[in-house]
Amino acid sequence: MARRVFFHIGAPKTGTTFLQAVMWANRDTLRRQGVLFPGDWWLDRVWATNIVRETSNIPHDRARTSWNRIVKQTRAYDGTVVISHEFFAAASREQAAKAIAALQPAEVHVVYTARDFVRQVPALWQEQLKFRLTTPLSEYEPEPLSAGPRSHFGWRTLDVVDALDRWGRDLPPEHVHVVTVPPSGAPPGLLWQRFATLCGIDPDSCDTDLGRANQSLGSVEAELLRRVNPRISNEIRGPREVPTWVRDYLGHAVLVPHGGTRFGLSPKRADDLREMSREAVRRLDSAGYDVVGDLKELIPPDDLPEARQPEDSTETELLEAALDTIAVMLKNHRDVAKDRNKWRAKARRLEQRHAPGNTLVRRVRRGLGRARAVVRAQVRKRL
């Protein structure tokens, strides 16, 4: 059985994707240091959150066994285990207690990466754009606490005080850790250094260039995506197609490289969230949790420059962005078609070289199967 488990429960838009990608890419390095990052596949942890939160979004048998496999691997390992996904934070108190109990008698530590709300809320709005949200930023409000454990893009996961009350109530305060996300301008590797050191990982031993950067859209690009979302066919839906085509392809592959200007909240909304951040810091300070970093980093400065609103994008700016998008998508599909045609030509030459009935036909067919698999992999990589 693992001696210690660091259960990283969230929150969204606090560098979680980066931290998880670094650990996933450096699994062998972590094992040599006595640290296990469990799971057989990248999506195991996502599915495991659905099991723990008892949602209906469990698409197949592999997903249904994800949490049990993580628990089994944890129980079989003699060392430190790190479990991480930001959707765990939405679990109810009873669901959290059940998940922690499944990992005991290991010494369980709950870890929450926290960020100031003035930066976090617009980042969450942008993330939901990639899942077909149509609400303008000026009207956006994360789902309330009352939305329940299925609400992973709301205050169930954003509210650090409430999340840690649900997950840490039965743990000693020193086993509940708040890792603060460094402010803008801090050294780029500081968040990883804080998180890794807490979990007993040598931060300098891991290749952090392999981390999946969840990059931001520019102001015009965000508004363009918001306006495109209502026009996306209902045929693009579900937990696989929307992330693949809207988030990964249109959002990350096409729109993010455009760059663009940064956007943010209105001054009034920023003031409201700043006060909420101050109250959260006061309550965290009194809770006695272990803080890695500085709680002051969770309070945004009073003199933030006024940020541009995505809705302020002009029609000319949106048209230029749309034209650039069409050009990039056309080139991408041209490149995919060229690769597909190249592999088809190779397959035809192989077929012509060996007459039917030749003893090599079976080998050729196997080669064609492999060629098709390569083509499909290249298509997925480009898109």
C-alpha cells in the first residue's frame, strides 16, 4: 500500500493541465524517485472524476473501471502516489470522504492549486467557449455552488474555501495544502517547483518542456469563437467530438496561433471578485492549512490596467480573424489530403508489385493495414 497519497483536486485554470502533463511525460523519472502517477491512459483521471462524482458521463467499460484501476495501482505501490484532476473538486462531502477512504490506510493529503478570481473567472469563461458556450464575458457567471457535483466549471471547483471544507474536513489541517499560483511576471517554472517539492519530486529532474500548454485566445479570437458556437452543427457534440474539433482544432490549433490582445473583466466585476478573493484569503488563513507560496498572491492588485472586453471587437477585426481562420483551415486540410494521397499511392504500388495469389499478398495486406493506421494517426495529429 502507498505510504502517502497527494490527492490534487483542482482547481480549473490554475495550471493543472500543465502539472498533469509534466508528470505524465516524466512517469519513469518519478518512479525512480519513488513517486507513482497512476493511470493507464491520459483520460483515466478524467473518467475517474466522473466515477467519484457519480455522474452519468461514463461512456464505456474502460471508463467505468478507471477509478478502480487507479485505486488498485495505488494500493499495490510502496511509495508516494500523486492523483490529479481539477474536476475532483466538485465532489460532495460524502463523495470526497468515500474517495479518501478508498485510498487509506495510506496517509492522504489533499492539494488545491489556487488562483486569484480576477484572473481565474475570465480564464474559465474562455475554456467554456471551447465547449460551445455562447454567453458574452460581460454576462458570464460560473455555475453556483448549488449546481452540485456535476458542475465542474463553476463555483463548486473555483471556491477554494468551500472545496477544501468538503475534501479536508476529516483530515488534519497540515494534510490540506494550498499551492498558490504565482502572479503574472513570476518565473515560469515556479508553480511546478512549488507543486513538485510538496509531493517529494525533484523539480529539476523533470522535462517541463513536454507540458501541454493550455494557451489563451486573444480578445478578437475569443469573440469570434463565441459567435461561431451557435452555428456549429448539432452533429458535433458529445464528450469526444466537441473537445476534438472545437477545443483542440478550432481553438488551440487554429485560433490560438493568431495571438491577439489580452482581455479581462470590467472594472466593476473585477472589484467584486477582488473582494471575494480577500474574503477567501481571510478564511484560508484562519483554517490553518499548509500554504505553499503566499496567500497574498490570491489577491489581485488594486491598480490593474483596464482590460479590453471581447464584445468590443469591431466587425472589421472579426472579419479579418475569420478570413485568417478560413485560410489556415484550408491549408490544414490540403496537407492532410496530400498525406493521405501519398500513402494511398504507396499502397497501390505495393498491390501492383505482387500478383494475386502470391505468397506475399498476406504481408502486403498487413502492410496496407499499418499504412492506414499511420495515415489516421497523422490526420489526428494535424487536426
